[in-house]
Amino acid sequence: MPGPYLISTSILSADFTRLGEQIGEAEAAGADWIHVDVMDGHFVPNLTMGPFIVEACRSVTSLPLDVHLMVEEPDRLLGAFAKAGASQLSVQVEACPNLHHTLQQVHQLGCRAGAVLNPGTPAVMVEPVLHLVDLVLVMSVNPGASGQVFLPEVLPKVKEVRRMLDKVNPRALVEIDGGITPENLSAVIEAGVQVIVTASAVFKNPAGIAAGIRALRASMPGGG
Ligand code: DX5
Ligand code: ZN
């Protein structure tokens, strides 16, 4: 699937004392989606944001809010995040014994549905639900924190997921999350990714948010 490629900027690395401003800066610089990393202290050790933050983001931007639920029993929280203004809800397949039903629930709530695969989880886990997803998110770090190093061993899985989607649901997107930099961007795009999630490369870029987004676009085939 050719570009345009989308950038989903993860606010996990934003300065939360100035969250609205930082989201505004990312939007002005051409971010496509705002990625919200929800961690519950159980599925991953870290504890981060709830529906209240999604609601705050919704009030400052019209960009799609790409909510990544790194939580156990996500079904219990879907309604609250949808109500808060999430545009899409992505659930970790490892946390969903009834994945098919969970994805249906997301659609019933009016959101786009994503299924997320950890680095240790094979592509076959999403095969039975590919017709139900709007995106498959392949984790390129173990979830839990921003600023980790990209794991290149997930690239064959990206290719496999893209190939499987092309057969049954070609409009669905493949998203990648973790350790993305201008240096590894062409390899992930070549493997079949359409959406790049990035926290540090944008919000921790020493030259600023706009420079971070510019550097990523410049590394995409045809400049994005
Ligand atoms: C990791 C999160 C990512 C993270 C990405 O658990 O799901 O979205 O914020 O951060 P970087 O881009 O710094 O690896
Ligand atoms: Zn994420």
C-alpha cells in the first residue's frame, strides 16, 4: 500500500504542564493523529492516562485521537474512552480473551477498532478478526514506556500482517509503535507500515516538535 503515510504523535513524551500547547504545535507541524497511551499498572507496570486526558485532548484538537489501551480487561473501559472523545480504540490482543466481541463493541461505540500485537505475539493471533479491524498495531518495543530501542525482529511480522490484510481487508492500516526514528523509518515503511507512532522523536527532539515531524517526513519515500 503506497503513501501518504500518517504520523500519530504519542503525548506520552509531551510536557504535561503545557499539553494543550504541545498538541497545538504538533498539529500545526502536520501531525495526522494524536496517540494516547493508556497504561493501567497491571498489563504493564506503568500507570498513565485515563478518559479525563482524552477529554482534555478532544477539547484542544480536531485531529483523530488514537487511543492505545495497554490495560487488562479493556472491555470495561471502552465506553468511557469513547464518551471522552476517542476516535479509535486499539486493544492488546494478549488482554482480550473475547477479541472478536471486543472489536465489535468498539465499532458499536462509534470508534474505529485496532488490534495490537506485542513483540512476542505472533501475527496469527489477529488472523480470525482481520475483517473487523480498521488497523493492526505492531509493537516494535515491549509496551510500557517511551524512549526504548526499536526491535528490528518485528519487521517480518509487519510484512505478514500487511499481506494477510491485503487479502481480506485491504483498507485496514498497519501501524507501528516504539523506537521509531528517521533512521529506521524507511525500513518500517518498506515492510508495509502506513501509520507511524512516535513519542520521543517528536516531543523530545532537541530542535523542537516541528523539527521532529519534519525530520520524520523527510525520511519517508517521496517526503511522506
Ligand atoms: C510504548 C507506547 C508508545 C511509546 C512510543 O509502550 O505504546 O506509544 O509512547 O514512544 P517512543 O516513540 O519514544 O518509542
Ligand atoms: Zn502506544
